[in-house]
Amino acid sequence: MSGLTSETELDYYIQNMLASVNIIANMQNSSNLEIDAALKTASKNQTGKVGHPDHIATVNNFVLVMENKTDHSKLCLREGSNISMTVEATVNYAINGAVFYAKKIIEGTTNYKRIFAFGNVGDCKHHVFKPIYIDSENIKELPEVDTFKNFTSENIDAYYQRMVCGQESAEEIEFKTIINKAKDLH
């Protein structure tokens, strides 16, 4: 990757991480016609022109949209406890840009109303991947992740149920059942 900028290197690193878990993501556009149409007016400069998320994928009935910045201090800009949606924030901060694109996709599509927006910062060795779940009524900040394995077609529904809806996984329920039976036996 000699001669590439740090941001370009991060883009390719993330693209390879997504591919390694069989998530097919587009860089700087969407191959999905409905999402592509929603991005036609999604410029982060908020001019009504076309917007280009760094990475975008559809997995089951979810959308993954990602914005990358190399500077760790550019993860998120807040207004109090809220994620800022000012032009400065959406252009210069990873989470803010990803949330902006997610909202545009929700507003501009019929079929894509559940989105994991990622603010990704750092480089290939020292990075943060921070997911935010967004639908038409909610924005929920989730814990940072090290990989995108939870967002594969096999895992995303369980991750959504556990992390967004707060439901226990089948394994957690089984473990509690075993513990309670053990307590009853003693």
C-alpha cells in the first residue's frame, strides 16, 4: 500500500475485514438501487447533493454504513449528550457522518429502516469501530467492536436482539437454567 494516504489504508483495511467475514460492502457508493437513490441528496455538507459513505452493505434486512477518520479525536462531536448533526460534525467526525447517512437512508427508502452506523477511527493497528443502531424512532450507542463478525448474515439478528432489544441469547438462558437447577440440587 505504499504511497496511499492513511485514510485510504484504513478504508482498504476495513474493506478487507468485512470481506474476511463474507460481508460484501461497497466503497463510496451503493449497488442497491433504493439506497443509492436515497444517497443522491445525502451530502455531508448538507447541500442536497450526492453523498458517498466510506463503506455500505446490506446484511439481511439491515444496512451497515461506515465513515472512517484516521485521527482518534475525530470519532464523535457532541452537543451535550447528543450526537451533533451540524455540517462541521457530519463532515469532520466519523460517527456523526455515519449517523447522517443512516438517517438519509431511513428517510429515503421504503425497505431499509434498521441501520448500524459505524464511526471508525485510527489505522490498521490502532483503531476503534463504534456501532450506533438507528431506526425511525431510536438511536442507540453500542459498545465498540473489534471485528465485524457480529454483523454477518448468520449473526446480525442475534446481535440485534441481544444488544439493541436487550433480549438474552439462547446460550445465556440455557446457562441461567443450568445454574438454577444446580442451586435446586444443593
